[in-house]
Amino acid sequence: MNFGIIGFGRIARKFVQAIEATDEGKIYAIGSRSVFMDDPYLKEHSEVKVYKDYEELLNDPQVDAVYIALTHKFHKEWILRSLEHHVPVLSEKPLVLTATDVDEIQEKVKKTNTLCTEALKTKFNTGYDHLKEDLKRIGNIQTIYANFCSDSLGLPKTSFLFDKEQGGALNDIGSYVLGFILGIHEEEIDKIETERKDIEGINYYFRSKIYFKDGCIATAEGAIDREMDRYAKIVGTKGEIMIPNYNRIIDYTIHWNDGTTETKSYPFKGNDMTMQIQDFIDDVKNGKVQSEKHCLVDTKKILEISEMISA
Ligand SMILES: NC(=O)c1ccc[n+]([C@@H]2O[C@H](COP(=O)([O-])OP(=O)(O)OC[C@H]3O[C@@H](n4cnc5c(N)ncnc54)[C@H](OP(=O)(O)O)[C@@H]3O)[C@@H](O)[C@H]2O)c1
């Protein structure tokens, strides 16, 4: 399957490695306004076409699907344009910046009968499926904690993380923490309480308590101004599960109330992005217009909760 990449920045460099371990995905073209022809990747891959204009890439009939790796605020425009060309889209997270934007995308998906999936890699790795099965073994879920905190203060102030239109922690990593919590606990939410640190319209830190109607309390913590070990912890009535780097699960440990432990390990094929690309390829081949693992309704729910946290 011939992929075109729109935006050849940091994460796109990881995508080109990830796709090598898929069954039939290959990089056919790169659309980039800033890439130079002496770029090491292009020098090594002279077969890859380069377009300075994203629209020209979309007009190329050899492009079977696109991966959008632009910074957040440009996703919506290029998702919509790709769908108008009937080109299936895998777009980086956050898919778009508001829940209403998801409605617009959803409408276009229906009108064009073309797939659009948010690249929330967490939900595509095998470890996540096993974790969901193991959750059924630890009794009633009482608390969930998940964090994603990194110190990005050293980045230039021109970074998209400090752009008022798209910057901040909630926009950048909200989809990981909230997507994980909402994915493993699909219950109705009663209320949300939030502590946050915002400076000049940019969210540097948030810690939100999500109270579910079934009594479970989840805590989501995210930051761009401090480092923390990344993990999730789920406490049930019979035991608890510790998941390091829950956004790309390789292993986790179940601590049973009787003092015994069980460690599970699910190494990746390729890298942590490979399985989401494989799943997307399978969906395109099977003519699907929604991902079963992470559909647009899931994306919208994350953004709705994000908006409640922002409010
Ligand atoms: N899944 C993951 O693990 C993961 C990890 C990191 C980031 N991401 C997501 O991936 C997306 C891209 O992140 P990144 O770190 O790769 O971003 P980046 O390297 O800063 O930028 C990606 C591309 O966006 C375009 N761009 C950047 N700034 C622009 C500007 N001011 N005006 C016009 N175009 C601009 C450029 O496209 P051209 O090539 O055309 O110049 C650039 O190559 C983000 O939405 C982020 O949330 C995902």
C-alpha cells in the first residue's frame, strides 16, 4: 500500500521506520514544504517522490493512503482535503483541536465513504488488548491513575507547544492520558475536578480527577514543564496493575492482594507505531470507514473531556 506522508518533521521520521515492519505498507511519497533534497532519508531512498505542495501529493493517483504528521492545528484542513480526494487518512494525535471539528470530519467521512483514524498508538499494540482482558480479573475497578509529564521548557519558544492556537500539555498529551482512561473504563462520568497551571494562554500542567458514576475515580496528570516517570496504575478490589509507559505497553505487572505477582510481556513487532499502521492498512483493504480499535466517536469523547478540563 503506497503511503504519502504530509509533513516530514520529527514523528514522521519514526513512521518511516515503523512502516518497514508492516506486511505491505511502503513510503511512496513525502509532502513537505521544508525538506531539503540532501535530507539523509531522501538520499537513502531515492525512489520516494517528494512534493513541496501537499495538494499535488493528494492528486497523485499512486497514493493509496496518507499519514498526516503536521503539527496539531494543520491536521483538520489536510484531513478534510485528503477525504475530499477519497484518500484514507491516518492522522497524528490530537486528530483535531475541538469536539466540533470531529463532527465535521465525521460528516466528510460519511459523505466520501473514506476512512479516517487518529493515530493513538496505545490502543493498537497487543499489550493493550491483553491488559483489557486482565482488567476483568482484578475485580471492580476503584481507581485509575495515568500521567504523561515531560519538561519541554528548553524547546525554542517558536515550538508549536508554545503556540496559543495549538500549544500546551492538554492539546499535546491529553489524548494519551484521557484516551487510556476512557478506553479502559467505558462508564458514564459524573463530574471532573481539575488543578491546572496556565501561563499566557498555554497550559503547562493539569491534574484532573474524573469521577465515574460507578464509583471509580480516575486521575489524569499531564505537563510540559516537569519530568515524571510515565506510568499508569489501576486498582481493583482483588489486585492492582502497574503499567510503565502505558501509552506504548510492552509489559505490566499484576500485584494480587495475596502478595503474589504476575508479569506480562508483549514486545512490539517493529516499533510502537507499527501495529497502528498495520491495523490501518487492514482497515483500508477491508473497505472500513471507522477503526474498530479507535473510532471517531472515541476521538470525540477525548476532546469533550479535554474541553471540560479546559473549562
Ligand atoms: N504518536 C506519537 O508518538 C507522536 C510523537 C510526537 C508527536 N506526535 C504528533 O505528531 C504531530 C507532529 O509533531 P512533530 O513533533 O513531528 O512536529 P514538527 O516536527 O515540529 O512539525 C511537523 C511538520 O509540521 C509542519 N510545520 C511545523 N511548523 C509549521 C509552521 N509553523 N507552519 C507550517 N507548517 C509547519 C512541517 O511540515 P513540512 O515538512 O511540510 O515543512 C513539519 O515538518 C503533532 O500533532 C504531535 O502531537 C505524535
